[in-house]
Amino acid sequence: MSLERAVMAFAGTMVLVSLALTYFLSPWWMLLTAFVGVNLIQSSFTGFCPAAMAMRALGVGRGATPGCSFR
């Protein structure tokens, strides 16, 4: 999995988790959804993404992606 796809998957997961927490626990969890959205917008303009930095440090996105025939 590429780093870009990993970041998108992480952001989508965080949005869905925050929506579930909002539904089951408290409406204040919508702040997490807002944080994810603001972080996505700022990273698109600045290129700075803390999630990508953490994933890169963990080794995500290194090497070839097996079974990826569309590239």
C-alpha cells in the first residue's frame, strides 16, 4: 500500500470512528471529524501531514505494491 493510500484510509477510518462515537456517546465527538477535515485541507495546501510522517517512520509505503496492475 502506498503512503498516500494509507493516509486516505486512515483519514476515512477516523471520520467513520468519530461518527460512530458521536452517534453512540456524545455529539462532542464531531470535533474529531472537524479536526480530520481541517488537517486534510491544510495538508493539501502546505504538504505537511503528521499522519504521513508517522506512517513513513513506521515503514508504510516502502517497496513495491504487489498485485497492483494499474500503474
